[in-house]
Amino acid sequence: FGKQMVPSQLVQLFKIPVVLKLLVCADVCSWTAIMGFNIYYTDYVGQVVYGGNPNAPENSPEGRAYDE
């Protein structure tokens, strides 16, 4: 792995066909959506499904429901 290897790899990345560029774009958008869903889904389940409150005191029923 020389110093000249990384810049040539970056140059080659921008020389890929248009179809593959579109595929990369779609893949990045898909993963962004999936990760965003996964991050906020747990909060939704804790609040709506289990009736918890993230701001409730630690040992209150709402706080325990959110943490479970």
C-alpha cells in the first residue's frame, strides 16, 4: 500500500459507469433509510407500544416500561 495507491483508487471510483454510480447512490439511500428506521424504531416501541416515558424517573412504572 504505497502513497500513490490511494489516490489512484479514488480516481478509479469516479470512472465507474453511470449505471453503477446510480446503483451506489440507491444503495447509500437505502442504508441511510434502514439505519434511521432502526434508530428511531426502538424509541417508538418504548413509548407507544410499551407506554413508557424516556423522561420519567428511573424507578417509576413509565420509566421501567420504556427501558424494558
